[in-house]
Amino acid sequence: SSWSLDIGPFSEDELQSLPSDGSWCLLLNDLEKHVPEFMDVLNLFDHFPRWRVADVQASISSDGGSVGAHSDQFDVFLIQGTGRKRWSIS
């Protein structure tokens, strides 16, 4: 399947027109810079060296949406919100 990368910010119309076929995933970065309460989440990890903690991110996707297989250059701590997701770590 093909994929594309679109970098926001996105208008409300763009978000409302996301495909209905379950093929999208929206990543939000630097949440603590835009919503001060997310700094409380970062503070939970203040015992780690600061260089190991990048930011608070959120992934929102439709059923079947995914960021796909990838590797990160930083540590990742995941919190599952609502919904169901099949996570795989290799």
C-alpha cells in the first residue's frame, strides 16, 4: 500500500476530510509546549537523563490506521488511551 506524509498544522476541514477507509494516523508532537498540563507527564520521567526524554506525543488513528513498522532513535513509553490497538515490539 502507498502512504504519504503531510506536515501540519491542519485546518478543521482537512481533519474532517480524512479517509474513511481506516488508512490514517495523526501524530501530535511537543504536546507539553501547547498544553501545559502535559508537562506533568514529562515530570513523571525526571529521574531519566533529560537527553533521553524528547517530548510528549500522541498518536490518533482510525481502525486499521498505523504508523507502520519503524525504529526510533529515542526511548518510547506508551500509554494506551481509549480503543484497541495491537502493539508489536521487536
